[in-house]
Amino acid sequence: MMTLSKEHLHRIIKTALDEDIKTGDITTLATIDNSKTGFGNFLVKQDGIIAGLNVVWEIFNLVDPELDFKTFKDDGEEVYKGDIVALVKGKALSILTVERTALNFLQRMSGIATLAKIYSDKAQHTKAKIIDTRKTVPGLRLLDKYAVTMGGCENHRIGLFDMFLIKDNHIEVAGSITEAVRRCKEFQQKNKSSFKIEVETTNLKQVDEALKCSVDVIMLDNFELSEMKKAVELVNGKCKLEASGGVNLDTVAAIAETGVDYISVGALTHSVNALDISLDISLEG
């Protein structure tokens, strides 16, 4: 899995805080005495998988290092309606100012993890692994992909830089799958790299051509189940197979049962419903 440095995470958080706070939370500044202290419970309002508690801690720490943040669950754990997953204590003004930013991250990441768990469970009786795509919120990719793994699914390539993925337009411009693969392997040699090579295919003829090129992964793009099974037989374990297109919660189990190795699901990150979580704040004293 990818590594998210603290420096990178802080850049993401600071961008989000600047977007929301800018010169100050004028409502909180006007209504809350700076000396008031309080506490806030992060209350889960629907069952799911929690993810992003580490991000919330970094948010509070950046805004007010004197805030005390305690978690009762770990990222990746199942949570249920009514669970309190974390507690923050300290200056009420600080808690109120970052409440929405903290919840935005926690709710989205938990929503991704929850959906990933549902997809993962659908394929658990097979060898197929559910993987994500690059269909993420710009600037939040590493957080989105981290959340995917908290739900039991796996990451595909992180970006355009860490894997060759020859798609239909590359094939069209290069002239053929064979020529596109040749150029990728030539690039590998010149740059002394060892990134995997994957080829997108739309029919069995292309699968056969890609197989003869000795690639690492062949993507079966929008294949019917019957054609997918034929591709599995044709490849016969010589490389990995990824199913893509037309994947949803109703179709994923049948796709997994064809014998493919991976199933990519863009919906894991591009069509997420946030997990319902609130921050209930009370003043002390």
C-alpha cells in the first residue's frame, strides 16, 4: 500500500482548513468565550467501518496542540449505530472551529471503507481481489485509497507514474497492443525501471495478443461473463486478469466466480455515501 507522509497529510489538512476558516470562524469567535472548555463525542449514527481517525487527530493537533483526543476504535474496525468512536477535550472555541473539517474527512473516509467492506465480502468466497481506480477526489487520492484498504479491498496503481496501463487510446496511437507493449518495455530498459505492464482489452483476440507480449496484467474491459470465463481459460494463469466495467454490488460476485484475479471498482471512491457521524459538543463547568 502507498505511504502518506505526515508532511503530505498536513498539506491536505491545511488546504481544507484554509478553505473553511480563512480569517476566522466569526460565529464561534462572536459567541464562545475563549476561556470556555468542553468536550465532544464522535457519535456513529449508522453501522459501518470507521476510517480517518488518525486524520482527525492531526487536524486537532495542527489547530490546537493542547486539545486532548482519545479514540475508542481503530481504523478498519466495524462500528455500530450509537457507538462513540472518539472523544476530544479542550478549548471549546478550537473544537467548534474545526468540527466540520474533521467530520468531512472522517465521514467520507468511513463511507469509502464501509462500501469497500461490502464489496470485499461479496467476493470473499473466490480468489478475486477488489481493487480501486484513479477515480478519486483531486488532492485526496491517498486518503481515499487508504480508506479502501481499511475496508478490506486493495489499491491499484496510485497514479500515472507507478504502473504502465496501456488503454485503448494508447493502442490506437501506437498502432497495436504489440507495439505499445514493446515501447513500454523499451522505456523500462532505458530508465532502468521495473513497473508492471497492464493492457486493456475488449475482446478475446486482443487478450491473445496481449498474452503473447508477456505482460503482467490483462484487463478485460466490459466483457460478458461467458467471454470472461473463456479469457480465464485462454490465459490459464500465465498472467493476472482484471475485470473492469459494469461492476456493481449485484454483479460483482458472478464476476469474481469467473476466475479473474482482480475486479476494479470505480464506485469505491467516485460514488461514496458518507457514513453518518456527528460531533456532539458540551461545555465544561
